[in-house]
Amino acid sequence: MVAQMSNIQQRNQGRKDKLIVATAPLCGCFGCHMSLLDIDERIFELVELVEFDRTPVTDIKTIGKCDIGLIEGGVANAHNVHDLREFRANCDTLVAVGSCAVTGGIPAMRNQFDLKECLEEAYIHGIGVENPHVPNDVEIPLLLDKVHPIHEVVRVDYFLPGCPPSADTFWQFLTDVAAGNEVSFPYSLIHYD
Amino acid sequence: MSTEKTFKLDGRDIPFDDGDTVMDAALRAGEYIPHLCHDPDFPPHGSCRVCVVGVNGRHTASCTLQASEGMDVDNSSEDILEERRMLLQMLFVEGNHTCPACEKSGDCKLQAVAYHAGMLSPHFTHFFPKRSIDASHPEMMFYYNRCILCGLCVRVSKYEDKKSVFAISGRGIDSRLVFNSPSGKLGDTDFSPTDQAASVCPVGAILPKYLGYETPIGQRLYDFKPISVVGDETARDIAKDKLTNGGPDE
């Protein structure tokens, strides 16, 4: 634990000139993270502007103090709630990225059914299920009754809609923030699908 | 001949005739006031409230407001835009509008008006109501999840198709669209895909079966052109074309 703390402090040293950005995938498909990578060669410009903290891109597992936290995916289990609160506590600006984080999206379509029905359909009555039983290992995060967009769990500062938000949307957002400008999207960058 | 009567919309003089609503006159003059439950060809319904404007310090629906001489109508102040966004956000959280999974996405007026209003998030807590689908009709589907109770299908079926297939039943949050058949099922009504009402739904509630996602992303109605540019007529022509010709040619 002590070593971990010093790692975080070490990471944060000498980075004040760049925006520190962390990202997390909650209950989503990772498509928003893929879309961020679709900025292609602009990623060379991006690393001049930002430094990544905890994100699947760097594979850093713990979060330090960050300027921006980008959250992909809705809140579907206890682990998601924990991660999201940790991001909120460490990020000055928390951003809901993509339909699932903004509205619950595709995962929230399970809200039409009781959780019991969902589990039974997947693990008991589903086609081709062998040894039917609902997994109950303590390592598996407990599912929430419903999938929620992240603004229903923590305060959210900004929203990037889209399934996924396009690479241009990420680019516009991050470069506007890095330049200290008010974020503004042209019509073509606002879409919900 | 008397001089033309006018009112002001965001400072511009808009001519009107006796009996015109603010919406009628504005649309005729080429000014866009966002609307969902309104279609200039049918009597106003005043239910979605998205066409809210400010007149003499009051906020009111422009589709039901009679135009009068010298009115000063505010269609674009930050107050009005904020109220519209809030109304749209309430429409979104009240139903289950999963845009990424909806066949109407890209051609949907609810979406398009929200894009036009710059709505980035639903802001409120979602209701996630449990609603069903009526798939009893051989050619058409009805999705309760997406219905915003605009009443357009009710009016078009009644006034244009002379069938009265649809009605809105219940009050407040319990309001829902009902079908005029003994079983209450859409399949037991005389509704047909060639009805005008089949192509009037602004959202993806009334949709044809066996068709979906036929227009690629980037070529859909509101992908690049805002609804203020596309207009009502084009939207309806394209919806009709999809029903009669099964979508654009390959």
C-alpha cells in the first residue's frame, strides 16, 4: 500500500503542464475507448496535451489526482459503483462518455426485466446451458437491480453523447479543455447513436 | 385592402392572417420553431410543449397560441432554449429511448429536435418504465417504449384516413396509446401500411415490420442537416417512401 501511494505521487510529479486524464470502462462494450483511439495520428498531438493516469490504455490500475475522468458504460454492478465513486473523488471534471454512461444505453435494456428473470434466462433456461446454476462466486461483483446512467450515481460535469462519440468528438472536447475554451460541438458531432 | 397584420418573432416581422397561430405564421414565413406533436396540416394538439415561446413575459406553446397584432415573440433567448431542453429531457427519461437500438434513429424527430436544441444529456433520473410491444399486426409494429403521446397518429387516422384507429387513453403518467378494436390489439383494427397515419409517427413507435436500419449512418435524414433545414414535408415524404417502396434503392 505504501509503495502504491508513492507510485501515485511519483506519477503526479512534474505533470502540471499537461492535463491528467483517466478513463474507465464500466458496463459498456469498450467501443468508446476504441473510438478515442480512432483519432489516429492525432494521438501524437494528444500526448503533448494530456498525460494518461489510470486507463486501460496504460494499464495503470489505481487512480491518482486527475484533471479529467472519462467514464464509458453504465452502472450495472457494485464494482462499477466503487470505480465510479473513486473517479469522482479524484477527478476535477468527470465526463460521461457514450450512450451507456449518458443514458444507460444498451445494457439498460435489461431494466425491462426483473434481475431474476435475466439471470435465469442466461444461466438456467438459456439455449445450450450446461450445469444450469446462477454463478455465485464471491469474486463476482453483485449485479444491481437496474442499470443506471452515471449521473444517477455521482455528479457529472460533462456529457459526450454518441454510440460511440466519434473520434472528432473526443478530439474537440479534449483540445477545447486543454486550450481553456468552452466546449462547443458543431451539429454533426451531437448524435445519440 | 387593409394593411398586412404582423407580429415580431425574435425581432423579425411575421405576417399573419386572422385565425393563424404563431406556429402557423412562423412556419409559413420560413422561421423554424421546434415542434414534435404539431403538423401544419392538422389541428394543433399542444401536448409536447417543445414549441414553447415567450410572449409578454409568459411562456406558452406557440402551436396553440393565436397570433395577434404587435405581439413580441421570443423564440431564441437562453431562457426559452433551456426550457425546451428540459422538456425534451423529460420526454427522454419518461420512456425508454434507446437510440443505438432503434430503427428510427437518424430519422427520428425527437432526436433531431434534441440535437437542434443542443441536448447533451437526459439530466433527470430515468423512469425505465416496463412497457411492451404490440406485434399483432401482420405488417406494422407498435413500440410503447418509444411513444411520446404526440397524438399525431390519432389526428391523421381520424381526419385523413377517416378510420380513427388510435386514441389516447388514461390520464397523466398513466396515459397510453390505445387501438380501436374489441381486443385492443393493433392487428384487429383496419390499420394499413398505406394509411397516412403509418408514416406520421415522429419517433420509432409505429414502424413497418421486415424493414430496419436500411439507410446507412451518414445518409439518414438528420445526420448532417438539422431539422430546421430538413422541414416537415421532406420528413413525411421520406417516411412514406420507405413504407411504399421499402426504402431507398440499392
